[in-house]
Amino acid sequence: MRNIVFIGFMGVGKSTIAYKISKMRRMKIIDTDKEIEKKVGMKVADIFEKHGEEYFRDMETNLLYELQGERNLLISCGGGVVLREKNREIIHNTGTVVLLSASAYTIHNRVSRNDRRPLARGKSRHEISKMLKSRQGFYKESADVIVSINHKTVSMICSEVLRKVEEFNKNVK
Ligand code: S3P
């Protein structure tokens, strides 16, 4: 099975959906944030604080390089993965890229009170909306398949992802 790479803004549920599909399809799941945390031995928020964002982004790019040759993986990427052109190129070559999208309203409700995300914590809906807009072009340009999560259950999202991925893969050599 071709890898499936999940992208999308913080809080859209990339890890949850990847996990559910990994159980349905017996595919291995790689959560890039968790892998980086394991390698560095620190939580993402602490990595940002101690080493800075660039260090974290370098770890992210190195990990994507490592995953390029693998098969049968569900890769859940951190929301900022699309910011680097190199990363966009790597994910394109790694598998079918699924963008999970949501409104700024939904995202703000999910992330603003959570401490785990250094770039989102304490942000107003307006700030989240601005950040989302500034990244939107990169998300869309990177996506093979787009699934909106607004007003859908986890199983509805999983079915839609799998249906659209299968459809997309039919046309990939
Ligand atoms: C980030 C998203 C986070 C994590 C880091 C930076 C971003 O991952 O990689 O805090 O720049 O959007 P999630 O999308 O899993 O929250």
C-alpha cells in the first residue's frame, strides 16, 4: 500500500484520523511530532523553547528524508511541515498527501487553550485565522486530496479519506 501523508493546520485531527485508519487498515503510523520528541527526549514545546523553531524544523526535514523510502505508512505531519519547499517536495514523493481542513473557528476552539502547541497557545481567533490564511496556499498546493472535517464524525472523515485516496491512487503509476 502506498503511504498516506496527512497535512493540515494544528488541531484538525491528523493524528486521530491516522490512528483510526491504522487500526482499520493495519498500516503503521508515524506521528512526526512524536518521533521528534523521542529523538530529542523532550516535548515539542520544550524543544521550541530550548533550541528554537529552526532546530525543530531541521529535525522535521531530516525525519521526512528518512521516511521517503518506506511503504505502508500513515504519516501524520506537524502543521508547519508545508512551510519549507524541500518538505513539500519530499512529502509529494513519499505518498498520497491528504489535507484535512477546518474553519478558523473550529481550529481556535480546539487549540487555543492547549499548552502543547507553542505557535497556537493563547492566540485569538483572529490570529489563528491570519496564520491559517498565510499557510493556506502551501496546504492546497501540497494536497493530492482534500477532506474538510467541519461537522463530521471521525468515522465519516476516515471513510471519506479512504475513498478519495483510493480514487486518487487509481491514476498514480
Ligand atoms: C506546528 C504544529 C504542531 C507541531 C509544532 C508546530 C505548526 O503539530 O509540529 O507545534 O507550525 O503548525 P500539530 O499540527 O500536530 O499540532
